Amino acid sequence: MKREASNTSRHSDDMLLNDLWEEDPEETEETSEKAWKFMIIDDEPEVHRVTKMVLNDFYFEGRPVEFISGYSGAEAKRLMASHPETAILLLDAVMEHEAAGIEVVQYVREQLNNHLVRIIFRTGQPGEVPEREVVHRYDINDYKEKTELTAEKLYTTMYSAIRSYRDLVFIDQHNQRLEHLVNERTADLQETNHQLKQSLQQTAEAFAEVAKLEERNRIAHDIHDVVGHALTTTVIQMEAGKRLIAFDPELAQQKLSLAQGLVRQGLQDIRQSVHMLKKEGDAVKLWPMIQKLIMDTELNAQVSVTYKQKAIPELDAPLKKTVYHALQQGLTNGIQHGGATRFWFDVDMQEDSLAFELRDNGKGSETQGFGFGLTALKERVEQQNGRLEFKSSEGKGATLWFAVPVL
């Protein structure tokens, strides 16, 4: 019974399962009338006659039996190639030569790659072909001596074999349907990836616009902070999508779509950063910007940031930018280089200075130095007569701290 999904993803999953397990009415009607193919391969005509006589009234799931007869290993190979939908192959072990039956098994399994047909090996003389060796080495499904196959036992053997064949065909058909559906979803993911590449191209074009501005060095510092943070969270979503594509295509598509949105947001942030450079920025409110940055980072990078909003005096535009980009740079470095999942952030007044501190639980490193982003941040702090420190210890995370006088 179908159940309503609570969201789009659940609805898609239900539709996927319905597509996978629903029977085709035409196919069901056709198979109900189609006969099961039983192939008898034996060089003794009497064996054919008796087998057909015993199984003449054999029915399974409303379908009768169609007998196909062959009298040698060579004929068996030809018939199996012509009738790949054969359900059961009753195969004599020894015909034109002692290995004739074994050669037919190898041909069917290895060259025809038919692993659905149930092969019942029959031998006229015990010990002609050792049962244990044959069952161990070759892909046969049953081994019977002709003398033990009474009418009752032959009926029982055929019922067991046909049930096994039916189940294998059912699984094979639905595996093919599942593969088709996965291919369709993969095509959707490829289209999403194509759109993502287009978004990245737009980002590259935005960089070209930025490069034309006069204050290149100052712009480079701000753009590094914005893009580094955006690309870090984007890469996390893309890596998650890559890991999920084989197991959960629907969720993988969601991850890639989120990554696409992050790239677009990064593009918007670049343009906003350039716009902020053209004005003093005094009208910009610090705490709303910080709260949005923290909220976006927690959502997109799956980290937690603990902080408490404290009352601080109104800051000038350069110091607002310093606080904002320090938090952005610290989060980016902690996630990208330290693998951090938790952060503790504090900004407060200490006497006549604004003190900033960001700690994380990353892996840390004794040798971690100042990259481009931290170097630019240090220069920005020192331009405002402040002091910046960065400490990182292996196994103890990292701490970014600075203090700037507030006049």
C-alpha cells in the first residue's frame, strides 16, 4: 500500500520504489500464458520419452511446460544459445565423450553468461562423474542418478528447480529496472553538475571584474576572506554528494544543489564586498552580519559556533570589517585546515581595546604558520594600532586573538 510522503525527497523515494516493484499488466498477462521451457539433453531416446511422459501434465503458476530435446553436447550448446530463456536443463553427464556434460555447463555459464537456467546433472552410472567433484567445481544446481529419479522424485526436483528459476528471474528483472532508474537519476546529477560548473564560471568572471579595480591589494584581502569561506563550505557539500552518489542519488543531488547555491551566494558576497569597498560602511550593523555568517556556516559546514552577543560601542567601518573578516577567516581556516567541528567566539571590550577571540577543537599543528589570509588580517590589525596572535597546538586546536584600541 502506498503511503504519502511528508516531503519531496520522501515522495521521490516512494515513487522510485513504486516504479521498481510495480508489475506491468501486459507483461503479467503474457507470462501467465507462456510455457516454461524444459530442455532435455541425453543420448538415450528412452530417457526423453519417459521424462516427457512423467512431466506431461506439469504446471507451475498456471503455465505449462514446453520440452526441447537434444541428444549430444554439441546440440545442447546450439539449443541453449537459441533458447536463453530455458528454465531447466536436464543434462546427461556422459554422451559423445565423458566430459560432454561438463563442457556444456562451462559453455552455458561462461560463454553464454547464463546464470539463470537451473542445471540438473544426470548420470547413468554411479562414479562416472564424481558427484562431490562436480558440485564443488562447476556451477550446477543438482546432481541425480537416473536410477534414483522415480516419477515422484522427478516431479519434486522439477518443482524445486522451477521455483528457484522464478525467483532469480524476478530479482534479475528488478535489478535491471533499478539500474535504469539509477541511470536516470545519474543523468539528473550530471545536469546539476553542469549547472554548477556554469556558476563557477560566473564566479571566475566576477574575479575578472574585481581585478580591474584600482585598490587591488585591499580588494584581494577582502575577496580572499569571502571566497575562502564560501568555497570551503561548497567543497564540504560536493564531497558529501560524491560519497553519496552510488548509495543515495536523491540525497547526492540535494548536496550538489546546495553546493550550487553556495557558489551563487559566494558570487553575491564578492559583489557585496566590492560594493562595501566603495563606501565607508558606517551604516553597516556588525552583529546582524556576524549572526548571519555564523548561521550560514553552521548550516552549510555542519559545525557549531558558541557565542554570546555582548554590548560593545559603535565601531568605525575599518574595525567592523576587521572583526567580520577575522571571524570569517578563522572559521574557514579551522574547517579547511584543522577539521574543526566546534568553535567558541567572543568579542568584548577590555579597558580601552576591543578584544577578539576565536577557539576551535581542530587537530592543530605546531608548525602551522600564517597563510595569505592571516597575513592580510595581521596587517589590517596593525594598521589600526592593534596586535594579533595565532596559536595552534597539535591535538588542542587553534586560537585566533587580537586587540585593537577603540578611540
